[in-house]
Amino acid sequence: MESVENNGNGKHQTQSLKKMLLKKQVAEIFYREGQKTISELCDATNNSIPTLTNIMSELGKEGWVKNFGIGKSKGGRKPSLYGLDPTAGYIVGIDLSRKYMRVGIFDMHNQVVGKIVEINDGLETSDKILNILKEEVDAHLKRSKITNEQVLGYGITIPGLIDIRKGVSYSYPQFGTANLSEIFGELLGRPAFIEHDTKAMALGELWFGLARKKSNVLLINIGSGIGLGQIINGELYHGHSGFSGEFGHIQMIPDGKLCYCGKIGCLETVSSGTALVQKAVEAIENGKSSVISSLIEETRGKIKLKTILDAANKGDQFAIELLEESGEYLAKGISILIHLFNPELIIIAGEMADAGNLITDPVRQKLNKYTMQRLKQDSEIVLSELKEKAGIMGTLPVVINRSFAHVFDNNNHER
């Protein structure tokens, strides 16, 4: 008799698990692809119309799914269109950088609620960054008339070395050896999920940008540093510990400058935004004539990468030469990546993407010098269209992938 009861319970648990997984799958399809008919969901999930009709009914009662009207007929009766209710929950994306942070609230249709807020405080500019972050998030939620309980989760990007298994940052000692997700979850009062900044940018491109429906893509994030995000076989690649993608720290010049990582002649010492700024400062202090000098007043006396890019876009020859030199070394590094990974697409992202063809042209030209032609012609080089939003958009799938399983678990249902 006990065996019969156990078999019955086991069957019920199996059915509940299958239903939970199907709900999660349907919600993710809606989230990623938009509205669908029941027939389209049947094709996508390999389930029957009665099964999907029942799932739609339950998701509707739970407040997740709503009917958006009538779709196009493929012959016969016009079908109903279903999709996620945009107000069913919210995700807060936080792009926490060295010099600044961005905060954005997104609904279930990936639309920004209000606007993305940028704060001029970052991991290297303030020792009270967690307090500042908490205040800014609370204020942004209040302005948007959204309660913290409506937030499914917080997705947070952080630069530097992050052990993906332990959730520990090795670049920012202020976090100690504690798990970052736990630190931010306790701070913000909701589940928090951490991703490396450049990897998040690659995810943003995979879900919402130029890498959609592509399998093998490399994203090169060029700002104050240089990072690499790898999409391999349609999935984000982390490596054994999560440290993959330290592209900026391959050696370019054996007797070059000391890099902050402690090694000599890294790519970052010649091609990053920081390197370009240092070169510009030295040259102008030594009397170099450049539009950069007149633009400095707009940045309160400091040369920034944006200053150099603005000057280059105005036709300043010195700024253009700086980008060309940067492009030479980038091309040498990218040629290594092409030979190793044979990517179909390489996306230039970060602040440097604002240089447009002033950076892509020298890279493409020098690739002819360093790369086997057959491999080179298979790899297209483009500029990110998401630009500064790539990282914060990349936090959304991080939260969705981890929170939907919890949300739709009937035994642990929180709404």
C-alpha cells in the first residue's frame, strides 16, 4: 500500500515539474520573442493545443499572461495573440563601472520605465558606493511608482576578475571574499544576480542586438580597459572560473609600458581609452597642436576618451592618428581571436564604438596584414547598435533565466 502511495506522489510531482518547466519555457518565449498564438507555442514547445490552452489559462489567472487581441489568419478562424503582461513584474538593471553607474527599470516587454539614470560615482571614485547605489535605486523606484516587491530581481554588472563559481570579486577588495549576489541581495532586499560587465554586453547583443540568431560571436568592449565577451554555439562562455575574456592583457609589446595588472606591454597599454588619454596628455603638454586642447574646457580641464573621439570626428589629424595607432594593435589582437575562434561576427562596443569607421577602418585594413584571408572573410566586424545600453540590457536575461524557474515553481510560488 505504501508503494502505491509513493508511486502516486511521484507521478504527481513529475506532472507538476513538467507543468512548471512548460510555464517557464512559454514565459521565456514570450519574453524573448513577443506575442504568439497558441498554435505557434505548440510548434515551439512540441505540445498539444489542449495542453497550451490550459497553460495559458493558468498563466492568465496568475497575472502573467494576457490576451492581446486577434492575430493574422493562416486560413480559417483568426487566432488570439497572447503575451506577457508588461506590468507582471519588473527587472532593475545596474551597470556598476569604475567611474560611474547606470540604473534602469524594465517591464516584461523590455521597455525602460522612465529613463536610464547615470550617476557619476563608481567603484573607483567613492568608498560609499553601496550606500549611494541603494539611495539611487530607491529614489528611481519611487519616481517610477514601483514597489520593491514588484521587482523580480536585480541584475548587476561589475568589471574586473569575478570567480563565477564563488561569486567573488578579485579586483575590488571592498567586497571582501563574500558572495556578490548575497551582498547586493541583502542591500536591495530582492534576489540579485551578478555578471561581468563585458559578458553582460555580449548577452545584451545576443538577446536584443546584432548577435541575435547567431551562434559564434565575439564582443570587444573598449573603454577605459579592453574586455572580451564570447558567444560560442549560441551560449555565453565563462571559462572554468569565469575569468575568460581578459583580451586586454595579452602582450603586444615585450618591452612596453607597465600595465596595472602587473605585466608588461599589455594590449590595454596601447589601445584602451586610458592609453589614448595618456598619449594625448603627454603630446599636448609637449606642445602638440590639436582640437583636443579647445575641447578640454568642456570637460573641466580633463582629457577623456570622449574628448579624443569628438576631436577625431571633427577631423582633427592628431586624434585620428591616435585611433589609427590603436587600431593597428587591436587588429593584431583580433587576428589572434579570429584564428582561434573563427567567429561569424565581431562587435566593437563600449565608448570606442563612438569612433565609428575611424576605428573600424584601420582595424579592417590591418587585419589584411595579420590574418589568413580565408578566415578573415568569414568574420564580419561591426559597431554595436545598443552602445551604452548593451551592458544594462544584458542584465535582463541574467535575471529572467534565474528568476522564472523560481517564480513558476508551484511549491515555492511568490507573487
